Amino acid sequence: MSVAVLGSGLFGIAAVRSLRRSGLDVTWLSEDQAPGGLWRADSLASKVYPSLLMITPSGDSVFRDDRSRFGDRFLRWSEYAEYLSQAMPQDGEVRVFGARVRECVPVEDGWEVRADSFTGKFDWIVNATGRNNRPRALAVPPGGTAYRHVHASEYRTLSSIEGARCLVVGTGQSGVDIASDLALRGNEVDVSVRSGSLIVPKYILGKPVRAPRSGGLARRVTSPVKRRLLRLLVGRQEEWGLPEPAGESMPVVSDLFLHVLRHGLVTVRPAVGSLRENDVLFADGSTERYDVVVSATGYEWTLPHLPAGVQDSGLLLGMLPPGVDRLILLNGFRCKGAAMACAEIQADLVPRIVLGEIVPGTGAPLSPERARVGFTGADYRVYLAGLTSRGRGRTFPGSPGSRARRSSPSLPS
Ligand SMILES: Cc1cc2nc3c(=O)[nH]c(=O)nc-3n(C[C@H](O)[C@H](O)[C@H](O)COP(=O)(O)OP(=O)(O)OC[C@H]3O[C@@H](n4cnc5c(N)ncnc54)[C@H](O)[C@@H]3O)c2cc1C
């Protein structure tokens, strides 16, 4: 069985490690020159800037064999990039790096993968080209804006800016990190808040805050009791102008944002109504002028190299697009907390699916809403266990048998 793994970020690395352990014939393709994905400064998918801080502790962010290697602290992004680059020593797989995959075409019993300067035929494709690949930015007027407007993905181009009047739109993780960085570099910073998030410090009672492997602090802080405890420890964020956190929103982890808010270095503004040519109109009718506006408004997942119709809705096991054979999509839903937790679970499943030990059924696909809300690793295990326990042995419910192994890829009509 030959497998092409597309993408050399965390999920691609995890998949190649797992496939190699199973003795499968792997070709690893990436547009980048080395493994690490968005954590590398030289990646075409890079999202790093000098002051970027990891939000998950090392104990959750590295592969399970390495859990004790760094103690339990937050790594610098460059340390993490270095760790990932060495996490899959070349071990028999063919590497086709520096080659963007342009097109994957279903052929008899497999796929033809067409990349820059490479074309190959494979039985299976494991796609790990990342989720953060199309910025979801605010609309700008047709003539553009008199101020500089960038998406958070391009923030590194601003990371030396000083003395500017800045607006950061959004208070998700990227928004609070960027607002903190701008504020600490002497810029005048406003943040526009549409809905509240719970801002959680990195350490509580001397322990790193983490998403649960089995019911830990990050999940529990969303319960009313734990919220009260958090209020006792860090105070009421409403007092600093932030709205009450929305019910099930994932906590945003940042010491710096709490710090800059409390020092009055950041001013909270309402949701943005629209970006206009010379100023920004807020939802309450007020307007402000800025030198720089950063849209920290998230990303969309795009798969331009895969056949039209392949998308992230209705994934079986959270990995398999229904009706498309021999294609596995990794990181296809929002991973809450450490991405490594979901990456390792999916990587463990990859060779079992390829070898036919798990036959995906047509039942119980992941709903778009569930994919949007996402899973922690612990939630994902529970979701998968629910599927297996309702199925027979290793076959997931609704399975039509070994269709996926025998026929060539087909697309939904
Ligand atoms: C700013 C930021 C901070 C984050 N902080 C954390 C954190 O602290 N902890 C955590 O657990 N998670 C964090 N995450 C989540 C992060 O998404 C994961 O940690 C993980 O790195 C994602 O890995 P990936 O393999 O899915 O994607 P990526 O790292 O994006 O890798 C995708 C790879 O595929 C390549 N590629 C894309 N398209 C093609 C193509 N057509 N042909 C060939 N190659 C292609 C890209 O160049 C890249 O090498 C953060 C994300 C962002 C954006």
C-alpha cells in the first residue's frame, strides 16, 4: 500500500511517524523545505512573529514519548519549531519537499498527485496541509483604506511597528496576543470585542493551565463554580470593560492581556460595523481613526488541490470525507487545547484505516456545528469511542464493508 502524506506541519509529522511504524510505503510532500509547518519562520504557512508565545504547555504539545523532555513549561515558538523539525528523522520515507501539491486526481484504485516538479500515483492520500490557510478578513471598501489593514496571519510584517494608533479586531487567542504585543511596544491599542471570551492566566496555583486529557482545568473553568474561583483569583474581567464570556467559549490563555488591560494600555471598543476608507465605524455608531487595523478574525479551511466537493463537513470519524475513497483529512475540525492530542489520535488511526482494520461507515458523520465547536483530545476520544461501541468490533456503524479499500476514489455527486 503506498501512501502520500501532504503537508509537513504537526499533523503531517504525526501521520508519517505512525505510517512508518506500521511499515507502510510513505512519500511525504510539502511546499516547505523542512518539517514544522506554521511554527517555522521560513514556512510558506508561517504564522510566527518574534513575541509569539505558545498557549499549551510542553507536556501537552510534544509527542507522547517525549512528555518528560522539557519539564512542564511553555516553550518558545522557535524551540517548538526546532523540536518538530527533528521529531521525524528521515527513516525510509521518500521526501518531496519544496514542491507545492497543485492537484490530486482520482485514478484507478488510487490517486495521482501532481506537485511542482513531481507526479506520482498512490493508493492513499493523507492530507495535512493545515487549517489556517485562508484568512477570514473584514471587508474593505473597493478603493482600499487610507490606514494599513492586515490580517493576523500577516502580523509578522508589523512586528517592528511603534508609536502607532492600532485597532485589533477580535479577542480570540490571536487577537489578545497581538493586542498585548502592540501595547507593550508602545503603540496606542484598541481592541474590538464582539463576544466575550474568558481570559485565563497561564499558571494557576503554580500549575500550567491546560485543556483536559480527562477533565482538566481549561474545561472546568467554564463551569460556574470554577468561574467563581477564577474570579477570586484574577478578578472580574467585566471591570476592565470586557463583556461577560459567552457560555461554551473556549478560554483564551494570556497573562499579558490581563496585564495590559489592567494597566490601561488597551482600550475595549464595541464590535466593528465596517471598515471605511478613512476610519472605522463601530456597531454603536461611533467612529475612530487608526494608523493600523489588524483583523484577528480567524481562518477558513481550503483544499484547492483536492477535487471540488471535498470539504470539512460531515467527516466520518472526523477524518474521512463521505463518498470519497482512499482520502484521509487531518486536522479537519477545530482542535481545542493542544493540537497534539488530536494529531496523535488521528495519526494512530491513519495506518489502521489504510490497512483496512477500521472500515469507515456512512453513519454518524461529524456535523458541521460539532466540527466548528471542535474537540479537545479527550472529547475526541469520547466521540470515537461512541462510534466504536455502537459498531461491530473494529467496523464503524453504517459500514458498507470494505468499499473504501477496493474501489477507486469517487466523489459525492
Ligand atoms: C498563531 C498560532 C498559534 C498557535 N498556538 C498553538 C499552541 O500554542 N498550541 C497548540 O497546540 N496549537 C497551537 N496552534 C494550532 C496549530 O494549528 C497547531 O499547533 C499545528 O501546528 C497545526 O499543524 P498542521 O499540520 O495542521 O498545519 P500547518 O502547521 O499549517 O502545516 C501545514 C503544512 O502543509 C504545507 N502545505 C500547505 N498546502 C500545501 C500544498 N498544497 N502542497 C504542499 N504543502 C502544502 C504548509 O506549507 C505546511 O508546511 C496555533 C496556531 C496558530 C495559527
